[in-house]
Amino acid sequence: LQLEAALHRALDHGQFEVHYQPRVSLGTMGTLGVEALLRWDHPEFGRVAPLEFIPLAEERGHIGTIGQWVLGAACRDVKRINDRFGMALHVSVNVSARQLRSPDLVAQVQQALAGSGLPAAALELELTESALIEDLDQSAEVLRGLKSLGVRLSIDDFGTGYSSLSYLKRFPIDVLKLDRSFVAESPAGDGFVRAVIGMAHALNLSVVAEGIETTGTMAALRDAACDEGQGYLFARPMPLEELEAFLADEE
Ligand code: G
Ligand code: G
Ligand code: MN
Ligand code: NA
């Protein structure tokens, strides 16, 4: 209850910050983009985990306002980085089930792009399989609206749910993100991982492996033709200033 009241005021009190985790090409090892991950630091409760406050925000109807703020901040920050470094990084923003059900999502995304000047092709929205299959017809309609703006769409946490690829026939998905449990449990490069990557490629999807922590895992995924990686081996999620230092180092 206390947490809910605090969450209600968090935006106005400037307690949210977007952190960014690099996504790296397994071919060139260069950074291609970043995932936006929301952080909440409360003066009393300290750092509250997204796994705790995102469900609360969804339940209490705050996710729309928070989600819009994240979209705006992420587009603005990455536009600034691209201008400053002469790069063309993309940014991925997580979209929860309730956001996907909202009639405002397409307009919010359009507004974040227009307000920042970030090209639509540089924005990716991460959706989960479970959110998509809640209502297949409504999801299909929202996804069509999002695609007509020119943004990219990815399936997040792949390997944790049904892990069906069949719905990809009806949805315009561009990227498959393998969940870190899937990456950790399947000895990378085993038949299962290879089959999923092969199927994704046959469907013209690009594949990102999450949660890469060791060079062994990275090498095996690269051998399995996985396109990109994300994980502590490359970098942790970090504030904007640290990301700028990270990119400056990389140059
Ligand atoms: O860094 P990590 O603990 O941050 O993130 C945990 C989970 O919280 C992620 O799986 C992600 O799906 C979710 N999450 C992080 N930031 C956001 C956000 O801005 N919006 C939504 N909807 N979920 C987020
Ligand atoms: O949205 P999603 O569930 O995919 O969010 C990714 C989560 O994974 C975030 O909480 C992020 O902080 C976390 N993460 C990113 N890289 C690693 C990693 O290499 N190891 C572990 N354990 N967690 C990671
Ligand atoms: Mn994600
Ligand atoms: Na994931």
C-alpha cells in the first residue's frame, strides 16, 4: 500500500531513470543498439526492482503514464547519442501486456518519435509472447498500427512461455530475443538453440541472445549464427552518462 502511494508520485518526484544495456553484433562485436530498462530509486525504499513495481503499475493503472515517459526519454536520449557520436543506434523499449491492450499506445509511440526526432526505424518495441496471445485479434491490429509508423517489433523472453513460432505468421515481428534462462540452460550451440535460430532466420527474423555472461556462451552462439548478444559479458544496464563513456571508449 505504501509502495503504491510512492509509485503514484514517483514520476512527479523525478525518481525514475532510464538505464541502457548495449546490444552487440556477434559478428563485429560493435554496439548496434541499447535496451531501455527503467530504474526507480525511492528515498526511503531504495532501488525498487522493475519486477516488483511494473506489475503494480499495471494493476493500478499507472503503466500508461510511466510507459509514455520511458518512450519519450529513450527516444530523446538515443537521438542525442546518435547526433553526438555520429552513430545510428537503435533503442528497444519494453511494452507490457496492459500497454499493448491500451488504445493510446500507437499515438504515444508516434508522439515520442515526433517529439525527439528519432527515426521510427531506430525504435524497437519488445513484446512478450504471453501478452500477444492474450488477445490475438487485438494484438494483430495494434501491431499493424505500430508497424505502419515504421518501428521494429521484437518478441522478448522467447523460450519461457509456449515458445511457439506459429503466431509469427500473423504478426509482423522483426526480432526474436532468446531469454537468458534459455541461453543459460541450453548449452549454447546445441540442437535446440540451433533449430530455433534456423527457424527464426527462415522467417526473416534477426536473433538476439540475452544474458550472455561468458565468452564460451558468446562463441557458441556466434557459431550457431545468432546475430546479436546482450549481457554482462558486454555491459550491464547503465545510466546515460556511463553509456556515453562506454561508446566513447569503443570508438
Ligand atoms: O533490469 P531488469 O531487472 O531491469 O528488468 C526486469 C524486467 O522489467 C525486464 O524483464 C523488463 O521486461 C521489465 N522492464 C524494465 N523496464 C521496463 C519498462 O520501461 N517498461 C516495461 N513495461 N517493463 C520494463
Ligand atoms: O526485458 P527483459 O526481461 O528481457 O530484461 C532483461 C533483464 O535481464 C534485465 O533485468 C537485465 O538487467 C537482465 N540482464 C541483462 N543481462 C544480464 C546478464 O548477463 N545476466 C543476468 N543475470 N541478467 C541480465
Ligand atoms: Mn526486454
Ligand atoms: Na528476457
